[in-house]
Amino acid sequence: QIKLSSKSFIPSKAVPAPSDDKSGTKIMVRNVPFEATRSELLKLFGSFGQLKKVRLPKKFDGGHRGFAFCEFLTRKEAENAMATLS
């Protein structure tokens, strides 16, 4: 399952982010097979646009937790990936 993430990290003592709106560029990918690798996700989602970051949170035993975060450079690329893979 793929969802558009609207959360952004702003530290409590940080200066507000610049006015350019980058919200909506990160998608959450659920139900990722445990055999899948980061490079496979890069290849799959890289076909929809330029990726800024792909993250697979890890468990203590070293395997990933079955979901991932893919951040694109633009909102349009993220929406295109969601529309195609949903």
C-alpha cells in the first residue's frame, strides 16, 4: 500500500523552513516483501522520477520492517508513482 506522507520534521529550535513548499514529496510504501532490497526499491521508484532518499527502517535482527519511505524531488513525481502503483 502506498500513501503520501504529510509529516515533516522541524526541530524545536530551528528556523522556519524556506517558503518553497516541499510537502508531499515523500511516500510511505507498506507491505514491502522482506526479501526486497533498497536497490530494488530504488530501481522501481526511480522510474517515476528523481529520488532524493529511500529508507527501509530496520529491525534489531538486521532485516527491514516491511515498509519503506521514498522521497522524490517534486510532488508531481510522488503523485505519479502513487497513481501508477496504487
